[in-house]
Amino acid sequence: FEVTTAQYVQFLNAMYASNADVRGFVPIPAAGAWGARAIRRQPGMPPGPQQFEILPGGENIPVGGVTWHAAAIYCNWLHNDMAMTSAAFALGAYDASTFGDENGQFTDQPARSPGARFFIPTWNEWAKAAHWDPNRFGDGQGGYWNYSNGTDVRPIPGLPPSMGGSGEANWGVFAGGSGVPVGAYADQQSPWGLLDLAGGRREWTETLYQASAADPRFRIRDGSYTGQDVFDQSNHDLSTIYSLQYPEWSSSASGFRIAAVIPAPSAIALIVMGAGFVGRRRR
């Protein structure tokens, strides 16, 4: 799954409690971008760090309003076993001291540090986890599906059956103002068992894009349809589509998953993962 509100609240509360120096790189999601809110201190309460609480039913809403920098700092915290120190947020998978701008170009570390335990997947890694099927053309004959549910047929946008709809993708659907919970489209999985790849949030990847040395640099996000736009929805969520954005950009549509390298019997296998268990399904 995408990273959820509950996970992000835990991260934010730890970051503020540890007085981490990187707080300026982590904007607070707007009200409609997640299922939580800031705790307002009442008169007479003792001073303390900023803290957040999950709204009723909001724990499994995918978090939005996340910059690339914030996603990288989240990965640092996981890499450091969620330690309650400022250093645990600043260094690990990515070196936050490199985050900045010089002559209109960002200076961020281009890719994860060697030995990173948790990280933002590259565009290639994300697309393979979403669209590649090792048995696409028969047993052992791999290939890419157009859409992330293991088909070449455009998913139907709308609310999922569990919420009274008949949709297969969360394209422009924000139930209750903040989003549809992760896993609501349970039968719409990638060949590797990933959920909610069509719509939900536009997920950051690690990959840099720069057309030429004179052009600005961007980070690639997936090309999911996430708003009530007027252009053709059929051009979104295809295996060939992605979007570009500056790493300091945040909007309600911007979310992320994390990836990790795990040992496999014959190789090092990379899986893209988010909240909790990621199921596998063989086609």
C-alpha cells in the first residue's frame, strides 16, 4: 500500500518530539490530504512539541501533501529503526544536508546512499512493480501490462464496492474529503500484489529528469489520475505515463510508497511496499 495517515502521524510526532533539524523540509499535510490533524493546545496546557492525532476512521487514508524531501526523510527514519534522535531523520538512506538550491537547480543527493535499508523506488523499479508480469505472455515469458491491475483494459473510476460503488480505480475520488482507504479496491492488484496503484496519490520516485543541462531538474512521479481534471483520463495510469515535479512541491495528490532490498534464494529481490503486508499473486 501507499504510506498511510497512521504511519505518517507516527513519523511526524517522532520528528517533532526529537526536535529534528530537518523539520523545515517536512510540510504539514493540508486538511483534505490525509486523515489527521494537529493537536491544538488549550490554555493552561504545558508547552511541548507540535503533535498530531488521527481523525476517526482516518488511519488508513493514504497520506498526501508530501514533498519528495519529506518522503526521503521518512525513509531515513525507518533506516535508523525509528530512533528518536535528530540524526535519525537527517541521514541514512539520503543525506538531508544536500537538500537545497543553487542557481535555480536543486542540489539534492541524486540517488539513495549505498546500504540504504528503505528508500524511494526509482521510476523503473516502481513501473516494474506496478506493470511487469513474469508470465505476461505465458509461463516464464515476461512483459508489461498497460495498466497496474494486470490488464490492458482501462479500470473504471469510482468508489469501491465496499463503499457502495462499482469502481475499480480511485481516479478523482476523495470520499469524505480526504481519500479512499488503502486496500479498498482489493481485487485490483498488480502481478506482484500491490494495491491502489491507479489513482489514490501520485507517488514520488527517486529518478531525476532533466531534458538538457540548461533545463530545470525534476523528480519523476507516477502518472496516476488524481483530480477532477478535464483532460482525457484514458491517458493516465498507463505503463508509459509519468509526471514531473520539483522535490519541494507538495499537493494533496502527492504521496509515496517505500521500497526495500530483501535477500532472495538466488538473488537480491527488490519489492516496492507500503503499509504492512504486501500479498503476492501468481498469474
